[in-house]
Amino acid sequence: MRLELILTGAELLDGRWSDTNTQLLALALKEIGLIFDRATVVGDGFDDIAAALREAWERADVVVVTGGLGPTVDDRTRDAAAAVFDVPLVEDAPTLALLVEFFKRFGRELSDNNRRQAQFPQGATILANPIGTAAGFAFAAGGRHALFAPGVPRELEMMAREQIVPYLKRHLPSHHAVASVSLRTFGWAEGALDKRLALIELGDVDLAFTAMTPEIMVTLTARDAEPEAAKAKLAAARALIEPAIGPAVITDDGRTLEEVVAGLLLAKNLTLATAESCTGGLIAARCTNVPGSSAWFREGAVTYSNEAKVRQLGVPAELIAAHGAVSREVAEAMAAGLRERSGADLAIAVTGIAGPSGGTLEKPVGLVHMALAGPSDVQAWRDVFSGDRRRVRLVAAEQALDRLRRVLSS
């Protein structure tokens, strides 16, 4: 069973609009065990839409097309479909009546261009759109199916649920159930993860990687005629790869790293404070993005200058003079000083050189020192991150939260 998706609209190609319809449809179809094999984006041109549809129609069992069903001159999908299927466009009386009534409710008459929305390729099945004027349609021939829906996300979401999925369930032969899991990971580069997992035999379970800097999503997908068998395959594959990834797995339930940290702090009845220099408040911002963070997040201090470190955190000036602001000693003093002043159970501190200038041979750009102060001790770490200033700051904040996660999980 091969499925293809075609998205139409010049706004998707020139940057005016971001595509959310691919994810919307992919998630809806995945619920019934169907996964797209290819997605194509084309503009509003008749020839481009017709060519994409003709090619997909030759390759696939099911083609889903979005967009181009409106009343304006650049809505050419219905015309392209009629041309590809070699049938005329015909007016559908029930759809026309609905359009007349729709505009009547607003005290308007149906215009000629809106009347075009009642035209469909001859032999098509109409897919109702009760929340818009652009009805969809389905065309079947030779055991293949093409489904057309408006590109407006709100309308497409409703039609996916109430029209597209039910249509496919009625007309397609039995298909495999799909079971999948996505493991959010941090600590391994994409290539290193691939090399680490490449030798593990997973049978017919698919393994995929998605880079979401600075994290990598590792997704396993299993298919089988029976849902329970698909779940069993997935569980067996997961049991094989998790030991190889180890503590790099943050979560498997879609939560962010900061949400996982929040859960661990709440479970242990602990509070947190953050002292940041090079990350400039990124860690505190991520913490306070979590709803209910007031239950565990005590405060955040951005102490960018040496004077701020001395004044707000009590870091001895002579310590900075002796070791420099970017050092293990200063990171430890920042964490310990904030823990004492804030009254938090834990305080994490970060100081580093984000670049592009300020580095030396001994302390290169990308050097970051971190420390975590707790009731009994202060732990410290040293890292050197690659990339530009934005990436160094982003990865440093992620590393700090992940170090906290691992400590809390141990």
C-alpha cells in the first residue's frame, strides 16, 4: 500500500505560510495504520498541479491533495484533477444548494466564482465541509483513490477526522496496524547514535532519526496485521536499543527536558534556583515555561559581569582574579552562593565563553563550566561546545538541564 501527499499553494513555497498540514494528515492516517511514502509541494500553477497529480497517480494506491479548491483564479486543483482523470467538471446540485444557503445567511448572493466550488470531476464522491465553502471530493479508478481537501488547516483537520479517514477505512483493504515510539535523547550526535545502533538487528521494525538541535529523536515503528503483534514487535525492538543509548533517553512520552526535570523535582519535593552567565537566562526561561513551575522554581539570577557575580552571588573577587570568571572554581562558588541566598534545595550555575571572541588557547570559545550545589556537596563539569554563539548557548542550557535530570534520576 503506497500513499502520497500533494500540498498545493504558492504561499508554501515563497515563505508566506508554514506547512502544518503534512503533520496533521500524517498523524490522522497513522491512527489507522497508514503512513505517507512521499510528500510533494507545488505552487498554484495548473501544469505543476496536474504533473504532480499525474505522477503520484501512476505510483500510488492513495493520493491525498490539499489546497486549491477555493473560488479565486489561483484555485486550480479541481481543473487539474479533471484533466488528469480525463473527465469533465460537473456541477453538483446538493453542494450548490448548500453554497446558496451559506451566502444567504450573510445576506449575500452566490457569485459566479463561488459557484465554481460546486463543480467536481464527473464520478467523484463529494466530501462535505460543513465549516467552509470548499467541499472536498474523492475519485476512484482501478483500485486507486485520490482524495482532495481544502488547505485551510482548521477545515482540513475536521475533514481528515470526519471525511478522509472514514473514506479510507471503508474503501481500502485491511491494512497493518502501526505501533511507534519516539525517544527524545540528548548527549549523542546523530551520526554517533546511528553508528551505535546500526549493528542491532531489529527485523522489520523501522528505525529513524530526527535532529532537533540540540536533541535527537529516535523513532521506532512496527507494523503487523494485528495491533497487539505490532506492539510486541515494538517492545522487543525497544528492549534491544535502549541499553545501547543508556541514560541519553530523556523521555518517550513527548514531554520536554524541562518538563521531565519538573516532574523529578516535584516527586522529590525539591526546589531549584539558577545562576547564569553565558546562557543569559535561557535555563530559567525554560524552567518557567513549564506550567506550575512556581511549585519548584525558586529564582533565577543572570550574573553576566564579574561585579554581578560578586554582588548577587557572593563569589569572592579574589577567586575570579585567580581563576577567571570561566572556571570550575567560579562555577562552584556561583552555585553555592545562590543556593545559600535563595534557600533553594538545589542551585545550578553556568559560566562560559559563547564567542565569537574572548577565547584563548587555554580557554577556547565554547568552553563552559557548570556546577550543581545540593545539601551535601557541589558537583562540577567542564565542556567545550562547537558552533556559533547561538548554538553554544543553546547546548549549554540543554546540558545543564540534562545534568540535573541525570543527578535527580540516579
